[in-house]
Amino acid sequence: MLISELQLGDVVELFSGAYGTATVKSIRDGNVTFFRPYVATADFEMGGTAICYTGIEEVTFMLDSKQEFEVYQRGTLK
């Protein structure tokens, strides 16, 4: 699906692999903004446990981009 056909709340695949799934957060000012969770681990451990970092990344594409996405679920937000 072309980026210009996306709707608010659509769940798409930004890239293949872990944590590539994102949700359309906003469509305005000629841009589509997605958000997705991410997880990273430190390259060391402390006391026998791994240190994990979690967060949310936002990615913005221009509406006139020729980027295409696979949509897993259509948004239901109005």
C-alpha cells in the first residue's frame, strides 16, 4: 500500500525483522508519523543480569514519498 493510502492507526511493517512493526500515529502537514517499540541490551552485565533498554521510536515519511508498506491491520480510529 502506498504511504498516501494509509489511515490513522494502521499497523504496518516498516522493515523486516524484530521490532519492524509500527503504527501510524499522525497524518498531517504532508507527513505520516509512525511509532514503534524497540529493545536494546547493553554489551555488559551487572550482577548476573542483562541491562535492557526499552523505548518508543518515531519515524516520519513525506506523504508524496513512493514508499510502500505492508498493512497488517487497518486503523479503526476516526
